[in-house]
Amino acid sequence: MNPEISFFGLYAPSLLVCAPIAYILASLVRRMLGALGIYRYLWHQSLAALAIFVCLLGALLHILSEASF
């Protein structure tokens, strides 16, 4: 696993690159869940939103670590 990603010679940690992508995906998923009315069945919406973000961030980091650049 390469913990750094190179952008034209500038190295950035993979977490720094994946976190904004995971945030955008999580906000899309939250909007979808809100539109479908699934948030009515959840006990704590903020914890669900955090769990969605952490799961997406973990999935992105896993996919990035498996890819060979």
C-alpha cells in the first residue's frame, strides 16, 4: 500500500485525498435516504451520517490500497 499520492511531484496523504470524496458521496447518500424517508426509522441521524461517512472513507481507502499506480 502506498500511503501517499503524487500530484505532479507534490505528495499528499491518501486520507487527505479520500476524505473530501467520501464527504461528497456521503452527502449524496444522506440526501437519498432523506428523500426516501429512511431517516424516520433511525434513532440518531447524526450517528448514521457519521457511520455512512466512515464506511465510505474506509471503502475508498481500501480500493485505493488495492489499486496499483
